[in-house]
Amino acid sequence: MAEIKPMALIESMKKKVCMHTNVYFRVNKQTGKVTTGTLCNPSSKAPNEAQQKTMNRFAKVQAAVRAILANPTEKTKLETEYKRQNKYGSLLGYALHKLNGNYDENGDPIGG
């Protein structure tokens, strides 16, 4: 398989190129690898109960992550843990992964 070297403009892009396309770009900051994807046949139906539950749970986890990242002492502690791993390419992605296991299926904190 060929290795693709993107032009300088695409190296700094992420998300959509323009609003008329469904092609998304993403560059892994650690490896420099460019990935693309398309959104094919997006659903036009309203989310069902299980999907709504998942979206609500994710919103609660996201709010908890933002609260942690807004607190300088907790953010420093999380950054230290983040630097010791190499699976996640961003602090936000690592924080979402770490906190995701602390919430039940309803989005309520486990253990209090």
C-alpha cells in the first residue's frame, strides 16, 4: 500500500474541507498519518430511546471532563497520566476514555 504525503494545506486541516462535502480529514498529531472518512446516508429519523440514553450519558461525561480540565490541579494530574500513555493522541480523548468507565448507562456517577 502506498504512503500518502499530503500537501501542506491538508496537513493542518481537520473536519470538513467545506460545507458542501461529506469528506472529513484528520491528522494524527503523533504519527502524522492522515485519515479521511465520509458520512454516508446519515439518518434523518429521530433517535430512539437507547440512542437518546447514550447521547445523554455522553453529554454528562463530557461535562465532567470539561470541569476537570477547567481545574488546574486536576488538569495537571491528568496531563501527567496522559504523558505516560501512547494510545490516545489528545488529552481530551484520554480524559473521555478515563471518565467514561465512571458513569453508568444512565449517565450517573458510579459510587456516588
